[in-house]
Amino acid sequence: MKSHYETVGRGYLTKNKFKKKDNEPFFKGKATVNNKEVNIAGWIKQKDGGQIISLSFDVETKPESAPQQNNGGALEDLFSDNVKGNPKKLPFE
């Protein structure tokens, strides 16, 4: 049975019930992007007089299928060519 985040382009966030320190995320979750599992963390912050949720993304790597890299570039692999560490040019640059 597929879990609720295994559909490509979908994910979830839940309240972080293990939060003990102020710098730990309020929310944690997972998503699937480009057939890779991504851990998501979210913090509630104040910006421009209102609340926002600031997000962080971390690609899970599995030892048996992870590429050998010295720069720990799993997230770069997801969003770039990663040709000698040179990311793709962003479309708005």
C-alpha cells in the first residue's frame, strides 16, 4: 500500500510533536519530487506584519543508490545539472 506522499509532486506537513528547542521546526513532512523522497521542515515566522511558514527541503539519499559525491550535493542533484557543482541557471536570472 502506498503511503500518502508517494505520488510524485505531492507531500504532507504535520505538527512536529518532538519539538523541544526554539530553533527546531514547527512542522515536518515528506514529499516526492522528481522521483526522489524529500524531507520538509517548516518554521512559523513573522514577516511584513504577518505570519509565514518558512520551508527547508532535504533530499533523502539511500546508501545503495546514492551517487558518490564529496560535496553532499543530493539537493543539488534534484534541482541542477550538478556538472562539477555548477547548478543550472535559474529561469529568472
